[in-house]
Amino acid sequence: MHTAHDFVRPSLPVLRKPRAADGAAIWKLVRNCRPLDENSMYCNLIQCDHFADTCALAEVHGDVVGWVSAYVMPNDPETLFVWQVAVDEQMRGSGLGALMLQSILTRDACEDVRRLQTTITSDNEASWALFRKFGRLQGTSLDVQPYYTQALHFQNRHKTENMVTIPLARQVADAA
């Protein structure tokens, strides 16, 4: 027998630009999303304040459940670099990561963006799944190249970060 509770749907997340006051909550979310690298709380505050136009925050009932930090590359305004994606454990598998990425790409700040880039270590299965899914949604595959290497850049203290490039679907639409 089903109860009324069995049919209650979880609330849909509200997506918005972050504010400086969100920095601490984002820092806490990232800390709970291993294997993500922790940045300082100050870094998250700066991301919210200085890069709000290219970052996304997801909330459910006022609680932060998702975060994407990204920026348009200063030397390549056609590239959005995704620094970090964090999704609360209870929201994983819901498509929230891809939804936050798409919401950023629809903003005026990304009008000239034609590709998305990010770096991922080989063992970060959640990030690979997200960006493969996002690539499929764009109708393309991922271009993957070693970028920041374990030996050269990290002095063997961190695994190699692979540069992942995803051409965006609207690039095709713009050419038509």
C-alpha cells in the first residue's frame, strides 16, 4: 500500500547567479564533494563576486545543492573554462550539472562562447560522466589531451589534469 509520502516529489532546484554571501555555503558543498580540490573560502567568495555572470548556483529550499564555477578565458573569448562542478550527493544523477552548465551558456556573458573546456584527472569518474553527457547533448565527442602533468606541473603531488574541449552545438547554428 502506498502512502501520500510515496508520491511526494523532491523540489526542483532554483538556478541563479551566485552572490558574495554564498561563498561559505559553496565552500562547504565543495568540501563534501570528494575528490574535488578544495579552494579557500575566500576563493569561492571571489568567484561569486567577480565571476557571477559565468557561475551558477542551485538551491532547494534555500540550501545550496549545486555549484559551477567558470569563466570566459581572457585570452580566448570564445572559450568558457569550467573550473569546478559540485553537486550535492542527494542530487547526483539528476542532470543538475548539465543543467547548470547550459544555464551559464545562455547568459549574455557567453554570447561569443563557441567551446567549453575543463580539466579532469583520469580517476574522476563523476566529472567524466558529466562532460561525456554534456558532449552528447552538444552532438559531439570530447577532445582530450594531457594538460597539467603530474611530473612537470605538479611535482608528483597531484595527478595529471587532462584538458577536455567540447565544441558547442550553437556553433553549427551560427554558421547556418
